[in-house]
Amino acid sequence: MNSESKKGNNIPVLVAVGVCLFFIKSGFLSFFFLVPLGFIAFKYDYRAAWKTLFLAAVGNTFMAFTSMATRGIPLGQAFWDILYFTVMTLIFTWIVAPPPRLQNQMSADMRLLAGSCLGALLFTAIFFRIMASPGFAENVASWIHVLGSFNRSSGTDVVQTAMIESLNTELVLDAMRSLMLRGASLISCIFLFFVSRQISLTVVHMSRRERASPFFTGVHVYPLIIWVFSASLLLVVLTRIINLEIPEIILWNILILCAILYLAQGLGILQFFLTRPAMPPFLRLSVSILFVVLLFSPVINAVLLAGIVLLGIAENWVGFRTRDKNGPPSTPEAGNGGN
């Protein structure tokens, strides 16, 4: 963690608290509510980060109870709002600004993965609570009706029309439950924490007029993870065949976690080649633009991501990058945010 000063950070802390609370209540910008907390952690020190966490949690709790008193928000909703904000900011603070005695016990990226697993449990609980609300099924039915109407008016092919017409509310709800339990919550948390951490680092580097390091070039997954990945893939198939739902759900999350590790390693390989001095700037820019275009292209993006995962897996046998000769490969170091 970077530390510029242990004094005189009260004003930045208060500003960060205000921005954090504004983001979480703004709706559209709520995804970025962890960024001010990360900025304080990387700009100052862990004490400032935990101070920011405490004040933000107190402020969010006060705002929730104020909304109960003035707007009639139910106690249950206020409780889940407080729980979500407190737990997610607590996990993120532990990821980016652990106390010094805990920094050497677990790397920053291992904390990110472990924290994402904890956050996924909360994500899943909140999602199932939302699904149980009276109006959720009606909203899903309305979306299906709108989708069917748009499909009929657009004159799409017969197969797609038949697939859309076969949709019903219960089928969609079951699919959503299955996806959330089998990795969607975990992916959401990893994405939230990772993006918040990298944006925070980027803003800190910009404030210091420094150049940020590429996010993934230092990612090296332990070689033994390939056996965990292979075993979980095989066991997912077996538990699916014999209909063991709870073990299947656990194995799916392990499989998704391993796939994310190899995705990060694959991206590290791509960044390694793109950031080499021998790479012409025009070619580097062209490849980067092509990657972004493909990433936002339906179907093609799935193939692209699968290919990057396979590239990351292949590095177990093919030395695409020059590894550090002074020690064994580490768990992913996505960017320079490690503590």
C-alpha cells in the first residue's frame, strides 16, 4: 500500500465519504461506490481507509433510518441496504488496505478472490430476496411479453421466434436462480471489486502524474490449479448426471473461479506481447481496438473469452512469457494493486 502522509487526510477522507454515499444513492453511478474508498487506501494509508469505511457505514446507516422516518421505507429494505453497503465496503477495505500484520498472510489478489466468495453469498441472498418480492414475477412476465412483441414485429427467423415463444415466467425464474447459484454472483463480485480497485489505482496514478502499469502482465497462476480445474469440470458433469444439486453448485463455483484465474493469465499473455517495445504503436492500437470491438460483439465475445481462457491454460505447458527466475509463479497479481 502506498502511504503519502499519516496526517492531514481528514478532509480527503470526508470528501471520499460524501462521494461514496452519493454514488451508492445515485442509481446509475452506484457501481462506482467503492472507488472513493480505494482512492483513499492507495493515496494515503490503511488507517485513512478504515476511517473512511467507518464514517461511510455510519453515514449510510443514518441515511437509511432517515429514509424510514421520512419516506416510509420498510424496515426490511433498510436492513438489507445497510447490510449490503457495510459488508461490501468492509470486504473491499480488507482487500485494498489490510492492517500491516495481515498483509503478508495473503496476497492482494488472493484477498480479492476470497472476498468475492464472501460477497457472492450476500449477492445471492439479496437476489433471492428480490425474487421473492410480489412484483418481481409480474415484471419478468412483462419483459417476456415485450420481448415477444418486439420479436414478432421485427420478423426474425422461425427458430428464434419459437425459442422466444416457449419462454414463460417460471422458466426464466428458474434459469436466473440457476445462474446466480452457479457462478453469476461470484463473477459479479470479482468484477465489482477488481474494476473498483483498478479505477482507484488509475486515479491515484493520474493524481501523481505517473503511468499506471498494465493490469494483467504479472498474472501467473499456480500450475497445480490446472488439476483443480480439470477435476471440477469432470465432477460437474458427474454430479449433473446423478442429480446432486448442492455438490454441483459448489463445483460450478470452483470451476468458474479457476476459469477466471486462467482468463486473467490469458489477458496477461496478450498484454505482455502488446506492451513489448518491439510492438509498433500503430499495430498495438489496432489490436486493442479490434479486441474491444470483438468483446462487445454478441456470440463472438463468448468465443473470444473462451479462447483467452484456453490461452491461459496453455501456458502451463508453453512458456509464452519469461517468468521470474527468483521464485515460483504466484497467484494472480492483476495490476500493481497488491499489498
